[in-house]
Amino acid sequence: MRFGHNRTMETVRVALADDHVLVRAGVRQLLASHGITVVSEAGDGRALMRCVRDHLPEVAIVDISMPLLDGIEATRRISKISPETRVVLLTMHDDERFAQRAIAAGVWGYVKKDDAIEHLVEVVRRVADGERCLPEGVESESDRLTTKEREVLQLILEGKKNRDIAEIMSRSVHTVRAHRARLMRKLGARSATDLLDEAESLGLVS
């Protein structure tokens, strides 16, 4: 059985994803001091996918705001490529909509970056033992956008052009344009600025 119930004697194998090197270093040191092993690190969502495929960690600690693929979309993908890996999201946001999206994506833990450091350790151990640690009173809601549309949206808001997005996603420029057109239509946007404003108002981006 992969996940045990006595984590005081058994280490937890963790993948750590945050685009800030110093944050990763601090979290890694904190976890190590409590007997939790970081087996792999990533600075963006796509690198995290490779880490999970290669190492199959028990827990992935993921920043909700990452380049190329945000933490919520990464959570959805992790559940497919490594169903036994349980995601703990780190966030600076108090907005309930982010928590709703995270829960809908299948996260096991949700930790704010201004929580006490011991709280992260506790959540990682509880999640590794099969317990969900989520905000009370927050229920999931369905997203309006498809997985690919969310991915295109993030890349647009990062300033990527259609050709750049096509290369990153390994899709044709024509396909990217189609995704972009559907995004604009669904969100009622006429420009990139409108798209950003609407996406933020709906809690679709951080």
C-alpha cells in the first residue's frame, strides 16, 4: 500500500513547484527539518508535469500562480498522469472563487502563504494519509471554460502571441486562434484588456 497512516516514522515524498527559487529553498528546508523529502522541484507548471511523471511523488506542493500552466490546471493534469499524487496548493489569495476552482480541480490541501509554517507541514502529512484539508464552507463550482481554453487564456494574459502559444502547446496557430475566438465570445471580451478584466472578475486568473 503506497500511502501509510503513520507519518511520524515514515517520510513523505514531495514534488515542489514555485517560480521563485528562494521560496522553493525555504519550503524545502522547512520540510526537510520535519522529515519530509523533496524529490523534485519545478519553476513552472509544465516542468512540474515532467517532475510528477518522473518521480510519482505522494504529494505535490504547488503554487497557484505559475507561468505556462497555473496550479489549478496543473492539478487537473496531475490527477490524470499520476492519480496517487495528491496536490496541496499554496496561494496568497483569500478570494473564495480561487478555492472553489481549486476544489473543482481536485486538490487535497489548500494553504495560504501567510499561514503559520507548521500548518503546511501538518497539511502535507494529513494529505499524505488520505485526508482532505480544504477551506470550510467552500463548495466547488463548474468552470465555464475548457481545459485548453483556460491554458490559452493564461498564456494570452502572460503576453504570449498566437505563434508562441502554438509552439508551447504543440498546436497549430489556426487551433490557437479558434480557442482565442471562443474565449473572447464566452467572456464577452472585445480586446485583450477586456479579456483580462473579465477573467479577473470571474476569478479565472490571479
